[in-house]
Amino acid sequence: LDGNSRNGKIVDSIVSLGCIIKGGYVENSILSYNVVIRSNAHVEESILMSNVDVERGCKIRRAIIDKGVMLEDGTVIGYDKRQDRKNYFVSENGILVIPKTRERGEKYA
């Protein structure tokens, strides 16, 4: 995607009603109700539960993200397994899990 584009791209994914893809890219993923993917964000091989907000420039790969999670601009998840294991639960198969946000509006970075 070109950095100035507001058109999102969805490839081989399931996207539920109410989702908004604002210039982001989604591939081989499942987006539950009311997920927002913002400009230049990239989601690959992941499952995002309801009301997840993926801010600009985030990169997510092989993750399950619980409902209500907000990811700050530029968050990178699933690209550095060593770093991911320090911050999140990572299964034996390399699937990263981010639990539900503790307080409304709290963001993960």
C-alpha cells in the first residue's frame, strides 16, 4: 500500500459487520465485529475479537487479540519471538495471545 492511500486491502480473510479498514492491509485473518484497522497497519494470520482498535503503522502477525484491546501507533507484534515472549503469552506453535484490556481505553504498546 502506498502511504497516502486511504483504501484498505483484504486478502483471504473473514471480516465481520461493522469493521473499518482505513488504509490498512489484512491477510489470512479473521476480524470480529467492530474492529478498526488504521492507515499503514498490517494484520496477517491473526484473529481479532470484537472492538479491537489497531492504530496507524501497527504490524501484527500470528496473533489472537481479545476484545476491546487498543494497540498504539507503530506497535509490532509477532515479528520478534524473543521480545514477544517477554511481553505476551506465546504458544508452542508461535501464536501470540493478547488478553482483554484491563481498563476501558488502556492501550498496549
